[in-house]
Amino acid sequence: MMHQGNWTCASCGKEITELPFEPRDTSNLNCRDCHQKNRGDRPERRERPQRQMYKGEWTCSECGNTITELPFEPRHTDGLKCRDCLHK
């Protein structure tokens, strides 16, 4: 959702008419060009590597359902919870 307005870039004075957010404070608002310039040489955000999943057959200690996949290799099987019980 884009927000329409009549703002001025604090760095170059260029008119800003559309933003992807509603600004709370317009005193330090920058246009797209100045924002990119001020970012410097920061690397672009990269996708997070996919977490390794471990397959097996474990039993949920709370509801007794079978757990077939975990994002870690368990050292102990007592206390393991399925996704549903973990979110409760």
C-alpha cells in the first residue's frame, strides 16, 4: 500500500509524493535517490539459507502424535513436542 502526500526530501529538497509507509516524522525524510546514496556499500539483503531438517520417528511427549521431521537432531527424545503442542 502506497501513501500519498506532499513531502520534501531533507537531503536534496526534491518533492516526495508517494511513500510505501506513512511517515511519523517528516524532518529527516529522504527521497529514493538520497536513501540509496546514504545506504553506502551495504550488501543487499540475502535470502536466509534453508534450515536443515532431520527426519526420523519420534513421539510428542504431550499429545503422543508422531513427529517425522525436526529442525535439529535431538540428543534426548523425552520432552519433544510436535509443532501443534509447541505453539500452544
